[in-house]
Amino acid sequence: MRAFLGIDVGSVRTKLALVEEGGEVIHRSCSRTLSDPIQALRRCFKGLLPDKIRNHEISRIGVTGSARELVGMFLDADVVKNEISAHARAVSLLHPEIRTVIEIGGQDSKLILMEDGQVTDFAMNAICAAGTGSFLEQQAKRLGLSLDSLGSLALKSREGLSIAGRCTVFAESDMVYKQQMGYAREDIIYGLCLALARNYLNTMSQGKDFLPPIAFQGGVAANLGMRRAFEELLGESLTVPRYFLHMGALGAAFFASGSKGSQKRAPLTELLSARFKLRPWVCEDCDQRCRIMIYSRSGTIIGVKGDLCGKYTSDLRLLKTIL
Amino acid sequence: MVLTSPNMDRISHVYAFLFRSMGCLFRPPPPVDEKTRYWGRKLGREGFCQPLNNCIGDIYRAFNEKGANAVVMTAGDDPCRYGFYWYNQKTALEHVLGREVPFFIINHIRPKSSVEQILRDLGVSVSKKHFDEVWLHTMEKIFFLAEMNNWANRTRPYEKKRGETSRLYSRFVDRLLKTQTLEDSEEVFKRAIDSFQLRSLDVPDSRLRILLTGAIYEVMEPEANHNIEDRLALLGVEVERSLTHHDLAPIISKEGRDRIAEMEMILTQFASRYIVRTLAEEGFGGYGSTTIGHAARARSFGFDGIVHVHSFSCMPEIIARPYLKEISRRDKIPLLSLVVEELTSDEHFQSRLETFVDMVREKKRRSV
């Protein structure tokens, strides 16, 4: 049976999902990106057990996430799609009733408003990563807690304290102050969750209505304290999809399933073991002075990014003299 | 004195032509790049916006790398920063360089008399006939630049060979900036338009048109807006700038002047639906009221979406944002507001653009 592979290469985690033709999710894996998307990808594939895919042929690949262009090039992906569209696609197919999607990842947050399975409006954090997973993780580390225990501890709080959530630096000083004053740890932690949720709602909503049913997805959706904080502030219960962490990857797989799949791809094992190299270079042929990124796989140029005139994209041979 | 002028989509090269033709020494800065941003951030001050920092970077580089020692700039005394836009740059540069930096401002309402005054201040004497000829030619160059940009933006999404439009545009702009006579400029312009028109294009049945609006520097300078016009074209979208080279100089031809006057009237009418008429006419700093006027006319002028670009600390555009949201809601026209700051990473920027275009396309498909 044919299967479609979806990969979401995020700033903090890389997620992989395999979906068979009927839409059944047959495999998921996840690895920390650790500033090397290709290595993270290789780790994800290690979890792709042969017995899981014995009866399946991976016919198409879709990639999303902040390193989508790079990984898309590396794997000769059939579809490379932005993460908002990927999340929306997965929601529209797996939870068609959803009208609002709250997605919080490692370094960005998204709000997606939907109607009849289509995106009607969206927002992304613009300047600051104050309300995202990385900050929660940083604070958990500072308090000597795991992310999971941070969430369950927040559930024990009777009343969240007031913590400044506009800026991570101020939030941290506020937390330290409350800690030194002797407040209970669970109240401080829940206060932090409330502050992050408020930050998200302030920066993302900007006059937009959070119409129910509301889905909460992305890595931060695993945090029970954040779920509680959003439910308290919105006055609505949230739907956390079963595959909340892999919704982006699933969306990419769904996009891949609908694509023509014209790529002639080498076997995945061969691609994954190939050497991958990036060479940055500034083209000075015109005043644009494009910052060009030249990608090669085992010594062969496989793609180029950043040439606004498209000169090199349409003819990779021009780059041979540079490498 | 060796003059220079900050970059804003090649406008410094037009001023180079103007002042060199009058007998002055003029050296435009290198194109805006990471080095410009580095110097801008280093020499700029807290609260300076991206345009201000980039202009400082440009001037510093023109002084250091090209040997310039005085500055000519346009619109430095407009409502942006209460008319002290130029003065902020002057003081920041003088603080670093430890000497006086002469600044000559071309007033954007009375540019011709400003230039005459600048020449007098520089001790340059030219005949009235020569001045008028060079002035006419300069204004026509500005007009041609704007028109060529319009043509490029209208046809780029439908090109059959990727990059063909940008290459054509770049080639003709280079030629235009080098011409010495008005006849040569007209010939280059005619050839450019012929080249844009005569190409075979893949024009789809349903075209997407997006209005690019916001602060003038972010709308016009490709390095400041992450080359948004090219990015949108790659997504299959026609782009129209709300502010072009026209807005920096008066149009010589009566037809051109009438067109601009009509547009100003339209903008005031549309903007005054949302803000009091005095503010619509007089503005409230920078290009804020113009942005509101353009956004308010977008639906009536057949645009499918609005992309609003501004720097993080641009007060007039921040004031304009809620009005734009209201316009988007009332006119049911999708809006994307983008803060373009000194980020070198393009990923998030691209994600927003792609999603926005997907959304606009789907909305249009459903409405047909």
C-alpha cells in the first residue's frame, strides 16, 4: 500500500509522520533538532521501524517547518509547505469541526482561524518569543523540573500568581522575586502559565475572535498547566488533538498525498546517508547582492536558495565554478 | 564638497545624475546590505527605526568607502519625527565622526527651489536653461523608474522563465541611470516597456492583485522589505506599491501631475471615512494617513489583499494599524501587517506571505 511521509522540521523538535492512503496514521517519531536539522531527520528515521512500513511504499514526501526548504531539498520532497497551512490542513481533515487553532511551538506561536476547513485569518508572533515553548523549558530547567512535571505541578495550584508575561526577562525577575518572598512553587508556575497564555492572547488576537471549538496543538499543548491557563482565560474547554505534536507533519503528509509526485527520488536510505553541505555566498552580479545559499549532497549541487532573479535556481551549472 | 545621498531603491543614483550634471561631486553609497545594517545599528540610537539606521549606515559607508563628506537627502524634513528626521542622522553621525556633517535637504513639496538653494549654498553657478534641462531630465528619470517598476511588478508573476523580469528590470534601470540626455532616457524607457510587453507570459484566468502599503522606505527599498515584491511574484501575485518614486519628486508632465493630484484627493476621501478630515489631509506623521487612504481604496480599486509593511518603532504606521484592521473587516479584504526589522532570517517572513497568499487565493476562488 502507498504511504505518504510528512516531516515538520521545527526550531526545537523535528517530527515525522507516516500516513497510509486511507488517511490512517501508521507511524510517528520525534527528535530534538539541536541546531542540526539533517541529523535530527536521521534520528527520526531511525525510529521508522521496518516492520511498520513493510507493507507500505513511501510514494511521496511533504516537508514543513522552519527548515522546510533545506530538508525539502535534501530529500527531494514532493511538497514544501509553510507550517500554518500544514497545521490547518491536518486540522481540517482530522478535526473538521475546529474553528480556532492555538499552536505554540518551540520558538513561535500561531493563531489560525478557520471556516469550513479553510484558513480565514491567522497571526504569528512577530518580534518576540516570550510566549513560546523555549521560555517554558528554560524556566523548568531553572527550577530543576522536567517540562511534564512543570505542567502537573501547575495543576496543583489554587491560584496563579501575577507574573509579568510581556517579556521573558521581566517574567524571570518576577518569578525569582516571588520565589524569594516564599510563595508556593506551584502558584508561581501556574502564574507563569497564565502570563504566557495572556501574552499569547494579547499578541495574537488583536481583535480576532476565538470561536469555539478551539484546538490547542504544538509541543506546548502537552503542558497541562498551559491548557488550564488557556481554558481559564478563554472560558472555553480546549480540544487537544490526539496527534497534537505531529499536526504539522501530518499536514505535510496530507499535502504530499494530494500532490502529483513528479520527483524522481533516490532510495531514502541512500539519501539519508549522503553528506550534506551548505556554502553561503554573496552574488555581486547586480545591486541586489543576493545572499545565496548553495546546497550540495555528496559533492553534487542539489539546490540553491536566495537568488532573487532565479538565475542559479534555473541553471545550477552556473555555480560549478564557485564550489 | 563630495555629496552623497542615502539609498532608497536607486534614488541616490538619480540624485547623483542631478548633482553631477550641475557640476558637483557626488558619490552614491554602496547598495544596502548587512554591512550597512551593521553600521546603522552601531551608530544609530535607541528608538531609531530601521530606515533611520539604514540611512546612517549608508551615509557612513559613503563617507568611509567612497570619500563623500556631505549629504543631500529628500523628504528629511517631512512630518516624520516632526521634521527632524534628517537632524537625528546629522547628530548621530557628527557624534561618531567628531566633526560637522553638512546636510542639504530637498524639500519634497518644493524640491526645485530647494535644489536651487542647495546649489547656491554650494557656490555652484549654472545657467537657468541648463538647470531646467537637467531638472526636467531628472524628474523624467524618476517617473521612468516608477513606471518600469510598475511594469515589472505587474508581469513578474507570469514570466515563463524564472528571474527573466528581474533581470530585464535590473538591466534597463542600470541603462536608465547612465543616460546623459533626455532622448536617451526616453529611448531606454520605451525599449524597457516594449520588452515587458512583448514577452509571452503565462497569465492565469484569475489574477491576484495585492497592494503593498506602509512606510515609504519599507515599501520601496527591497533590502528593507525582504524583497517582498519578488517573493509575492514567485507566489503568483501582482504587486502594486502604494508609494513609489513619484512620491519623492513632482511629476513634470501635466498628465502626471493631474494623476497625482487626483490620487491625493482619492486618498483624502477614503482616509476621511476612518479618520477626521484634518488628519486625512494633513497627516499625523510619516505616511500613516496615506497608508489608511490607500488601504481604504484597495477594495474599490480591485485589489484582493493588502500587505502592510513597517518597522518596529514606526509610530505613524503603528497608529494606522487598527484602522487597517477595521478597513479589512468592513471591506472584507484580507490584510497582512508585517514588521520588517533588521532580521536576516527570512523563514518566518516567507511563512506569513505563503499563508496569506493561500488564504487570499482561496477567498477569491470561493467568491467566484
